[in-house]
Amino acid sequence: MNRNDVPDGAPEAAAGALSLKQLSVADWARFGAQEIAYVRPVVVNGVRAMAIHAADGTPIGAAPSAELAIAAIRQHEMKPALVH
């Protein structure tokens, strides 16, 4: 830990996250973001589900389980990433 009780390396990670948020749609496209979708757990109408989002955060679907969400992503020739 450093003097601010922040884990070592955290300031660099925070700066990296900030710079990623400033990327344009064209920047994301150059990185191949249109080929990546991420899955994260959500609750919809009191029911647990897995939300599917494009790499830029655009919601593109949902599934009742991570396995089905990943299958749907792969079916659309994209690469899945899990976010928790």
C-alpha cells in the first residue's frame, strides 16, 4: 500500500481506465471492439440474468445464464468477455 492507502499500481490503472473512457467510436473500432461483447450479471424484474453488451457499452441482449450468453455471443462470431 502507498501513503494514500491505494494498492500499488492503482494510480496507473485509474489513469488507464480514464483514458479508455475518452476513446472515440472510431478508436474502439480500430481495436476490434466490434468483435467483442461482454457479459455481466443483472436482475431484471426480480430475476437474475446475464446482460450482453457490445464493447462500447451498448446493450445487445440478455440470457438466463452466462453459458447461454456466451453461446449467443459466439454464435454471432464475437468474442466473449466476463465483467463482474
